[in-house]
Amino acid sequence: MAEKDERYYKAYMEHKTISRRGLFRAFTSGTKKASADISSATSSSRSLPKSGEAVPADQDLVTELVDASQVVRVVARPPGAIEEVLFQKICTGCTECESSCPEKIIHIESGLAQLDIDYGYCSMCGECQKVCPTGALHAKKPCDKQNDTELRPNFNTNCQNRLFGECELCAEQCPHQAIAIAALSLPKLDQVKCDGCSRCKQACPFSVITMGLSSH
């Protein structure tokens, strides 16, 4: 099992181009936390090659193990969270991200870091990523979006702009101009521009915006 974990982390980290520092921290700290669900799922998949046999390409190995685990993110994680299958193994619930969050929207639930934006928004400051000791929260390359909570707003049909018009509060507060407003219509969201910060939800005085995990 130890060999499988090590090869899996190595393949995944290299495929996702996570830094050497993050890889080192993941090996030394994160691997101490095992997930019973993932272990059970991966043990039923095709076993890794024995000594002397050919080793499949890193990408193929990662795909095989991720598919076998079938771990789906059902709760929001702090921005920069790696894929759920690995996040559950690496996050130790150390509370460093929770303590460093200036908005106080990160909490530890069931031993894992979780994002709670019911009464706040994410400022995308990156502090949680800076203090994460295992690499479970990791900023991407500069050319990519640095942060994304994977949350997206859903606009209720009771939206004031749809019913009466002249309400653009959600669009005005969006830092990425991801929300477009047309007369007497529900707001339109640009999924690519949106980073799930939840500023739109907090800006709506009528509570017609809910945030849900995106499948994109």
C-alpha cells in the first residue's frame, strides 16, 4: 500500500506540475492521513505492476486510480484545493488555513478544511494556500486562475431584476465582470470568468442567489 501511495502521489503531482516543495510536503506530512474509502476503492482496482514488470505512463496511472476511487467533491473547499481524491488523503485538518483566513469562512469539518460562504465571501487573498503545510491547498501556475472555489451562483426566479428591473447589485460587486444584466431577465453568468468568490450572493439584499458546486 505504501508503494501505491508513493507512486500515486508522484504521478499526480508531476502530471499537475505542482512544485517540488509541495510534493515534498505531501510525502512527508500528507501521506500520514489515509482515507478508508479511497483505500477500499483502489484495492479493488487492477493492481500495480510487480517488480520487473513494465510501469504504465504517469498519466495513465493517475487516471486509473482516480477513476477507481470515484471520489466526488460534494462540499466546497478553500481556493486552490487539489482534486478531492487527493485532498482527502493530504489534508490533515491542522486548522492553519482556518486560522489564517481573514474572512473567517474556512472551517474544519470531519477532519477536512471546508469553505462556508453562507454569511461571507472569499477575498481570494491566498493566505490559506501560503500556510497549508501539506500542499492540499496549492496555487496554480500564474497563467491559470490562481484561485477558484468551484462554486457558482444560481439565480432564483424571484430576482428583483427579472420581476421589476433596474437591479444590478450582483453584477456591480463581481470583481471579474462575470455577471451580465439585461432588462427584466435573470442575470447571465460567464462560467469561465467566475471564480466562485460569492460576492454576488452577499450583495443581493433579496437573498435570491445560492452558491453551488460547479461540474465544469
